[in-house]
Amino acid sequence: MDNSSTTKNDLVESLCRELDFSKKQVQELVETLFEMIKAQLEQGNDIKIPGFGNFTVRSKRSRVGRNPKTGETMEITARKVLTFKPSTILRDRVQNGAKKS
């Protein structure tokens, strides 16, 4: 895997090598995992993965904002936002460039 971006296919290839499963089996596993995570987030549930981090769905209320181009005030509608907070373990590994713990 290179340093720029990792795709879902890169994850599948890496897992195939690591687990010695067929590519089809790993693709199904990865797709199922991502679909389960998406379904939980769509329902407003948080996802907590120890050693990795937390995905949290937050509701933001409507508020008055300003168009930076015109300076005109406008209402920003209420919406849900998805946030990710890395675990201390992940944050430390990224900070220190650790490969494996």
C-alpha cells in the first residue's frame, strides 16, 4: 500500500495475503463489514472500535450564518454530521509512525 490513499481494493488485497483467503471471500467480508457499519450510522447509532476510534452521529441545530462572499445572513438548516475521533492508541501510532504494536 502506498502513502497517498488506500482503496477498498487495496484492503482486500492486503487481507488476502494476510489471511490466505480467496479474494471473493475477503471482498464479501469487507463489503458486509462496511454495510453493517453504514446501517448502524444511518440509524443514528455510534460505532466504537477499541484501539481504532469512535464514529459518532451528531445532530446540529439550525443556526444563522453569513455568506462569506456577500456578507448576507442566512439560515443554515439543521442536519446530522458524522464525526470520527481516533483512539489514543491509533493517535499515538500515527504520531510515532509505528508499524505494529
